[in-house]
Amino acid sequence: LDKGTSGLMLAARTAHAQHLLQRLLHGSEFIREYLAVVEGAPPEPAGTIRTQLRENRIHKVYSVRSGGKTAVTHYQVERLGADYALLAVAIDTGRKNQIRVHFSELGCPVAGDKVYGAATDPLGRLCLHAHELSFAHPVTGAELLLRSETPRGFSRLVR
């Protein structure tokens, strides 16, 4: 998770389990969903953002036309408030700062994200939350769905 992001994190208890989970992470069977509160709102109520990302010498990530790593972010506006929108966000790739870069470049940065252009910090933290993980258990094959509740402050911002 990016520094400042709340929510779910998955940890392996053994080296073997870690290896199996890392293989899952790089496949399409591992579904990661986030909640984000952004300043303003995206231009469309739902969409997919597909860019190539690169990191510069000072570790800031940005989109490039070529020569970067592909990053794909899907979003759906869940609620609109006067100043903010609550988005459900799913990522196909897990690039560093991917969600933050994509929404900043759309003109609606994640609230509290000074690095990527947010003008406000309504909760005193980055308004990005790892909400849901879904994957097949690497040993048993059973489908697992892990959820973390929406932070209380998120709902307050989009009434």
C-alpha cells in the first residue's frame, strides 16, 4: 500500500505461501478494489484509465507516451458531494502510486494528496482506502473475499 493508504494488507506466514501469493498478485485472478475520495469529480461517472507510468529520480511517478509500465485503473462514481466524489476503484495492475497519478492527471486528485496536486486535506491523511481483496486461496483453491469497512470520514465528505 502507498504510504497513507488505509485498509487491507495481505501478509504471508511462510516463504512458500509468500511465493504462491506473489504469483497470484501478478495474475488476473487477484482483484484489488479501493475507495477514494477525490476533489471535484471525474469527467465521466465511470471509466477506465490506461497509461504508461514512469518514476523520476525524486521518486515521483507520472504518465508517459512510451517507455513506461502499463497501468490500468477502472472507476465508478459512488456518491457526489459538493466538493468531493467517492469512487469505487479497481486496478488491473499494481504500479506505485497508480491510483494517485491517474486521478491527478484526470484533474480530480485524491483528497489529502499534496504530492499529486490536492488542494485540500479534509481528513488529515490521504483519502485512499484498500477496501476489498478477492482471490483463490493458493493451496485450497477456495474463493476468498476480504473486506474492510469504509472509513467514517469518507461518507461525511460526500453527503
